[in-house]
Amino acid sequence: MNPTPPRALTIAGSDSGGGAGIQADLRTFFACGVHGMTAITAVTVQNSLGVTGVHTIPPEVVAAQIEVVATDIGVQAAKTGMLATAEIISAVAAACDKVHIGLGGATPLIVDPVSASMHGDPLLRDDALDALRGELFPRATLVTPNLDEVRLLTGIEVRSRAEQRDAAKALAEYGSKWVLVKGGHLWDDPECLDLLYDGSEFTEFVGPRYDVRHTHGSGDTLASTITSALAKGADMVSAVRAGKAFIVESVRAAYPLGGGVGPVSPRWRLPDADQFLVGE
Ligand code: PXL
């Protein structure tokens, strides 16, 4: 019998275009060798040009998805993506408590505070920011905001690496164990610096900045890789290092799709995929 792989859970929204959200998380989990499970929070109507509709799932159904997989299959690490509303955030917090996901329990919880799509379409209602800060951050092992999310959450406009440190300190006040302030949106910086902070020490992860337009799903892919590494038992610094290496290659492997923005891709982990079914 084959061994059961580590299991990771994503609590996030569906992207019908297959670029971001649940779809990005599942293919990243697969490429990282973990079994992926889903608690779907919302269905977005979306293609490469943007989001034209959002249908949220009832909060009790989101909670039930978390509880059934955790009690039967088991979860070694969990992440949140698009949560859409304050009511869903409260339900996720309560369900995570019940099944020991998050800082109160044994299972690490990564909170990616998704607030908008790359096109600027809202994925989180304005009145949900308080719930995110007050109910989810105190349960989070790691939070992974980009600079737009930093501004929404703290009011800090990061324009330099020094301000990136200030933002990490401000975010740590909300109670997560670790904070990762992603520097991809610091456009003047020739490198992408992601800054990890544990409340006392900073660790810097630097990578190249590629001039690619197709970066849909990059935040989801980074957070899912970190989640996969934690599910496999890695410590946080190693998990973020793995995530950084993985997202750099996945940005290099990004491809155009439709008339708009294409996705980053973990297909570089499957070098034979093009030949399979048609080759030899
Ligand atoms: O990349 C953030 C994200 C997460 N989840 C869903 C999305 C997006 C971006 O568009 O659509 C469902």
C-alpha cells in the first residue's frame, strides 16, 4: 500500500479561470507532494480580464468543510485565501478552534489576507478588515500580506525597505506568530525582498524581479508552498525559503492566457508534462 502523504487544507475562493485561488493552491500542493483539500468560501466568475461576479458560500457550509476533513482525513497545515466577508471569517475562526488549527492548536495556519484581484476587483468586503485583524491574525502562525494589503490593514504606505520593516512591526501587533511582508510591489526595488519577522528578528529573502506581466496567482502559490513545507514538518524559516525558491521558478514558468493576465505555474516541477500522452 502506498503511504498517505501529508495533507494540507486551503480555505479560499474559486477562480473560474483557473489562475488563482483554490485552483492555484491545489496545483501547488500537488507539485509539492502533499494531498490538497478545500473549504471553498466563494465562487468567483472570472477570466484573465477580471472578476465579474462573486457568489459567497454560507458561513456554516465553509465551517462544515473545514470540520469534516480535519476530523476524518487530518490536516498537517492550513491556509486561508479569499474569505469575502466578516461572517465567513468568524465561521473560519470558530471552525479552526474546534479542530485545533491555528496558534491555539497543533496545526499551523497561514493567513494570506487577500483583499483584491490583480485587476483591483474586491475580494474582501471593507467591513471584513476588522474581523481579519481581530479574529484571524491572533490565530495565525504566519500572515503574508503584499504591500496593498499592508496599507489596508495598517495604513502604512511602504515605499522603502526601512518602511517594510516598520510595517512588519505594526502587523506583528495583531498577534500572529510570524509576519511575511512581501516586497514584490516595491516597484523601484530591482530585487523582490520578502521580509520575515517573528516579533524580534528579521530574516530577508531576496529574489530576482522578472519583467513578466503574467503573475496571476503568485501570492496564492507562495503561501501554498509555505503551507506544503510546514505540512511536511519544516520550520518557518526553511518553509519561507522553499516558498521563495518555488515562486521564483513559478514566475519564470508563467504563461499568457486569454486577453489579459496569465498565471504563474508550478509546471516546471513536471518537466515531462508536455510529452505525456503525445510523445514517443
Ligand atoms: O490572487 C489572489 C486571489 C485569491 N483568490 C481568488 C482570486 C484571487 C485573485 O484574483 O480570484 C479567488
